[in-house]
Amino acid sequence: MFSIFGFGSGKKRSKVGKLIDKHGYTQEELREFSGVSRNTISKVCNDPDYVPSPGVLKKLMKAIRTLDPAAKADDYFDL
């Protein structure tokens, strides 16, 4: 499937990646809000098996809860 914006282009997305896509945010915006490195954000959004360290997880969940206030870490990561 081809898309001009890259969504649905066959690239595997994690639950976090799908969440930000659904809300129209970019990985860069998630990076800026969470304070997590660009490489880690890429892993979080594109690798469904990636599990961040506890400190990174805390920062990510703070950012994720702005989009999904009821979010729990195990909703998005296999802990």
C-alpha cells in the first residue's frame, strides 16, 4: 500500500507509533515533549518488541498520557 505521507506504507509500527499517527503527531514532536533521544523514539515507534528502560518509560508515559489519559505502560509495552 502506498501513501504520500508514509503512513500505511508497509512499515511496521508499534502501539506508540500507531497512537501518534492516529493523533497526527510526529516522532520529533514526541521526542521534544518527552525529552527522549531521537534514536530511542525511533525504536519506540517502529519496533513493536522494544521495551525501554524504566527511566525512559516514565518519560514516555508522561508524554503518552497527554494523548491517552487512561494509558498504562503495559497498554503500549510488553512488560
